[in-house]
Amino acid sequence: MTALLSPRDRESPSPRDRKSLERASLKHRLAEKGVDRVLWLLVPGAVFVVLLFVYPFLYGLQLSFQPKGGGSPFQNYITFFSDSYLAETVWITLRLGLPAALFNVLASIPIAFRMRGRFRGKRALTTLLVVPITLGTVLTAEGLLAFFGPTGWFNRIWMALGADEPAKLTHNYWGVLFSLIITGFPFAFLLTLSYLSGIDPTLEQAAATLGASKRQRFRTITMPLLAPGLAVTFCLSFVLAFSVFPSAVMVGNPAGETHVMSIAAYETALRDNDFAMGSAIAMLMALVMLIVIGVVLIWRATLYRGATGGKG
């Protein structure tokens, strides 16, 4: 068939063939640069991040250096630390976020360790442990008010046992802490369980054959392999707890001991109509979170970083 074609026909490909060659050439050039067509699937996610995170963050950052009353670009930050009522919100928020995150991580370890094996009712128990995710902070706060409130079930039993006055477990620090633990524990549990599942059980079995007890196996094998994952779990739990807002209002004392940074930013921006100051408080929130996360990740870098023998 090729012999029947004229030299001109053999040398001049059709327009359709030229387009195919151009596409193949472009694909080859992109492949040489390490760009695969699959990477284009990241474009929608990248656009989403830029529009809904990067741009708002940069806009808020530059707005924080434009004080409402004029003056120094750092006036909002100077005002924040000069006002004891505002500056105290940093400590108040840390006093809620750090214990809640630490408790959730520590509490998730023994439960996840037990859930790693097979037993009857495992699925039902796992579902029960992660149910708070579906409730949300508002519904959780309503439940706490109904259970731990002055006329709730807990205080009814408490008073029936002979107490002189109801226990004050809502509209204060403890109400918010309970809410953060309830809503944050499922995330810590699921993350810890995933890290534990990635540790090769044959490592513990080998230690057992050498005479190591359960406590020794957990202390010398499981915990060193699990610790880097726990550091990440703590960071995510802390960010979730540090940004507390609804529960601080509903089951806390937003004008007093649970006047957290998010409430201060909200009141400053929407009540006082000072969006620049509200942005400055939001930037300080981000800074405090980054400092805590940075410290934890630096500590994580000192931990064991070898292979876990599994997928973790």
C-alpha cells in the first residue's frame, strides 16, 4: 500500500495526523518535566485553597495593619497587648485548648489499642465513639445544658444524694472543656487508631517470644512507633479546640472566664465595627497556633523516624 502512494503523500501527513503528533509531542515534553495529566486534577483543589484560604488570610493580614483610628501600622497589636481584657484571652484560650487536646490524645491511646483487635461488638462500639462527630458543637452544648445544667439530670441525682447546692458544671470553664472533649475525642480516636493499625503486630509478637511483658512491649515498641503520629494528632486536636466559639458562648461565660480569642475577634469586628482590630486578633490566633504546632513538631523530629513495619 505504501508503494502506491506518491512521495508527496508520504511526506505530507493529514491535518488529523498533525494534531495527533502535536498532542503526543506536548505530552512527551510535559512528561520530561515531570508533569503528568493526573496532576491537572489538583488544579480545582489549588484554586479552592487560594480563593478560600490564601486570599482571605492575606487580606486579613494587610487589614490588621490598617488601624481604624490611624497611626502606626502596629497600633492594633499594641492595643491588644495593652488591654488586659484582650491580652488575657490568649491565656484563656490556651487554658482550654491545651488540656482538651492533651486529654483527647491520651484517652484515645488505650481505647484505640483495645479496638485494634477483633471482638464482638467492635463495629457498634466504634460507631458509638464517633457519634459526637455527627452532633456538632451546638447540639453537644444543648445536651450538656440538659444533663449538667442546674436543673439537669446530673444535679437532680447530686441533690438527691444530699448535696447542699447544685454542682456548677455549665456556664463556666468546665462546661466548655467538657464540650471540647466530647466533640474532639472522635477525631483523636480515629487518628490514633489509624496509626496503631499501621504498626506491624509481628514486632510485638517477636518481642513476646523473647520474654517481653505487655507493658515492656508497649513501652519499648508500640509507644516509640506511635509517638510521631500522636504528635500530629495532638496538633490537629489543638487547632480544633483552640478555635472554640459556639460552646464558649452556650455553655461558658463569654464575658468572663471563657472570653476566648475567637469571641474577642467577633465582638471587636461586628459589635465595635472595627474589622482591622478583629483581623489583628485573628492573626494573633494563627500565630499562637503556629507556635504551639511548631514546638510539637520540633519535638516530633527528635522521635524515632524509622520504618514501622506497616502502613503507619
